[in-house]
Amino acid sequence: MAYSDDSVMAKLSALNETQESIVTVAQWIMFHRRHAERTVRCWFQRLKDSGTSKRLNLIYLANEVAQQSKARRKNDFLVAFSPIIAEATTIAYRGATKEVQLKLRHVVEVWRQRQIFELPIQEAMEARIAELDKSRLSGKKPLFGGSLGGGSFESVPPEIQPLVPLQATLSKLAPNKASSIAAANSQFDKLHDPSTQAPTPPVHAAQLSGLLKSLASAEGAVAESIKARQALIQTLENLLDKNRNIFNTEQSQQQELTSRKAITEAQKREVEDGIMRGLAEESNAGDGNPNSVEGDDSQRPPEPERPAIEGLSPPSADALTPTGTPPPSSSAATTAATSTLPGLSAEPAHLEPPSVPAIPAPTAVLAADEFLASLNIPPRPTTTTTTTSLAGMVAINGAGTKKRKLNNDPVDEFASLGSADALDGLDADVVEFLRQDSGNYQ
């Protein structure tokens, strides 16, 4: 079959997942390696138009062609695949099932182990696959629909939102730029390798034409990256200038607030000191001592000296005798009273007897006294004990009672009887009683 774009599309459409089909189409493609760029462009277009399962078959075909070219040291297809292989792998990986994604990751890992492509191209493929995995786990779209941290675009602060699309654009351009640069440099080194046999002029012209296209493609990828990075840098500088101005303003505000805080603290201390002074003055005014200052011992007046304590002196007898108490009737009572009080003289005090109300005598004694008084006869003598007790009673209760001096001598007491005429008018039994009674005292 003659080579054409239609024949390439027909071969790619008939491709299936079997090893035989993949090897057959790979041999036909390698046979027409002179048209490597055209074949790779057709392959890439078919990959974008196919479904998930068909894309995996196309990746298997590219793997077979690339490894055979590497083994035979024919780099035509390696150079042709280098600018687009990262993006093609990303298209096949995105939206695929977990099983297909595992197979694709296995192919990429084989390429790394066998060093099929240049290291920058290999790293670009792995970075894109990792980005897809991260966006799939977070449930957000990685480009323009998500933030740098994998969150939603709306959750990013407004000041940083202009940076998100610019950084996403750079991330998208980085793999294509790296692969284009690697392909162009590889093709350039191969064409100018002194050890390589010089091709025929027509072939050399074709190689130079392909190198020019690779260099132009790499140059365009770098120019796009530079443009996107300049926009990002400009946005960052604007954001930096804005934040620097805000920073200077905040510094001025901080200094002003610090100064006002110091002024306010000084005013607060002054007010508190005034309150304390007012309380101290009120306290001093309440104590009646305006000169004293609370808490200042140096301004307090000296305290007066304590008075001398005098020794205890015994009280006088008058102070110890209650009002209305009669004086003692004998020297023994006086001695007993003075002996109980230290410091008093043993001499009896000559005091006037106080007047106290009389205590009535027994009824029988009073009747006898009245009777004898009517006869002008002294009171009837009694025993010494009776007379003494009556005398003491009279001495104690003598106020308002007639004092009488009793003589213990019966002759003196009845001497006033005189003659017997005093007994005239009395009954015989009374006279007899009186005579017998008087005979007891003789």
C-alpha cells in the first residue's frame, strides 16, 4: 500500500488490542520512517478523536514504534514523538478508567526505565499524570477551575485570583516547552554529529528542513512561556507594590496607636492617683487629723507618752462600809474588820452610830416593861445572856427607841421601890409574886 495520510488513518482505524495487530501496524509505520512527522501527526489526531479504549491501543502502538526505533538506533520517530508525547499521554489518561490508567502508568514507567525519551520529556509526562491524579482525588478541575492548592477558584482570596490562571497557563505550557526544546536539541545534535555519515544532499536538505521546524516549534513554545511568565511577574509586582504600600500604612498606624496607648496609660495612672489622694483626704478628715496621710509614716504626728501607772493603795474604811451599816458593837468586831484590810490602823475608829430603824422587841418583854413603867419600877432583870442580847438588839435597832441602861446589880435596880406603898392597890397574888421575884435577887 502506497503511503498517504488516508492509508495511515486506515491502518490506525484497524488497530486493536492484540499484540499481533500492534506489531503489524508498527512495522508498516517504521517502513515509512521517512514520513515520520506526517505519521505522528496523523496518530495524534486519531488519538484525540478516539475513545478511551482506542486511545490505550494507540499508546501501545507508539510504545512499540519508540522502543523499536531506540533498539535500531533510528531516532526519526523519537524526534517526531517528543513534542507531543506528553500531551498525548495526558489526553489518554484523562477520563480513563482506573484499569486503563494503571496500564498507562505502566507504559510511562517502562519509558523511564529504558530511557526511551529525554529526561525533561519524561518528567513532563509524569508531572501531568500526577496533576490529573491530584485533581481527580480532590474532585476539582486542575486548570482555571481550581486553585493552586486544589480547592475551588471561588475560595481563593480576591487579591490572588488574577494569579491563578496565569500560573495554570505556565503549568500547561511547561511540558510542551520542555519536550519541544528536547526534541529540537536532540535533532540538532544528531545532524551535527561528526561521527555520523553525511547523508545525500536531498536527504540532508530534508533533515535540515525538519530541524528548522523543530527549532521553530521549540522557539514558539519558549516564547509563549515567556509571555505568560511576564504577565505573571507583572501581576506579582502589582500585588507586591500594593502590599508594600499597605505595609507602610500599617506601620504608621502602629506607631500612632502605640503613642496614643502610652498617653492613655499616663492619663489613667494620673486619674487613679487622684482617686487615691481623695480617699486619703476623706479618711483623714473623718479621723479629725487633717495632717496625717495614710501610708506615709514620716508625716504622722508623734504619739503622746503613756501616763505613769500608780501603785495600788488600800481604800478607806468609809469607802468599804456600805451606807446605813451600824458600827461594830465591840472591839473584837473592830479588830476583826481591821485585820482583814491591810494598811489600816488597829485603833478603833470613833464614829457616830448611824440611826437605823428599831426592831420591835418580843411581845412578852414589851408588856412587862410597860407594866413596870406604870409602877415606876425598873424593868425586870433577866439573865446575863438575855440582857446582853437585848442590849445588842437595842444598840443595833435603837433608832426611835428609848435607851435604857441596864444594871446587873439587883439591889440598885429595885432600890427605887422605896416603901411598901408602891404595892398598894395591887391584888394579893400579884404582890406575892413580886415579892418572891425580888427575893431571888437578894
